[in-house]
Amino acid sequence: MTQTITNFITAISEDRFIEAHETLEHSWKILKKEDKREEALLQKGLINGTTAIGLHLRGKTDGARRVWQTFEKYRPLIGIVESELTPLYREAEAVLDRKHEEFCPKA
């Protein structure tokens, strides 16, 4: 799963937001099946973060704002969920914040 999160971060860093979403979606589904609910929700939040930026870039600002709020809802799990992936989750969070600031200026 480490490589999946790394690929997710790389895709976001390179502004490939749809690919980032698709990269992490499979991992998210596996976590749901393994009954790792909180980590699954954490990954769902990361997926929503990249989706929000992609929506904004397509001019769907209202939808982007709503989806970003879902990312914000699950963001605290990064500091709560005990996972060997926590450093990568924090890196993903930081990259999402930078890209959100770059592409989604506050009104």
C-alpha cells in the first residue's frame, strides 16, 4: 500500500487529479472490506481532496467547495489513525493543501 500512496502523492504533485483519485480508490475499497473503517475514511477524505481540485479546474466551484468540505471532515483522522502510512498521509495532506491554495483561491 506504500507504493499506492506514493503514486497518489506523485499524481497530485503533477496535477493529475483524476489519476490520483483512481490510484487511491482501489486501496480505499480494500480497507473497507478489511473492516479498517477509520483508515478507509481517511483515504476517502484524500480522494475527496483531489476530486475537489479537479472539479474546481472544470469550473464546478460549488461542487468543489462541497467535496473539499468532505476532505476537511476526514482530515483529523490523519492524526488519529495508527498506521505505518501516517507520514505519507501527512505528505499527501500537505500536497493537497498546496494544490488547493494554488488552484482554488478563496473568494
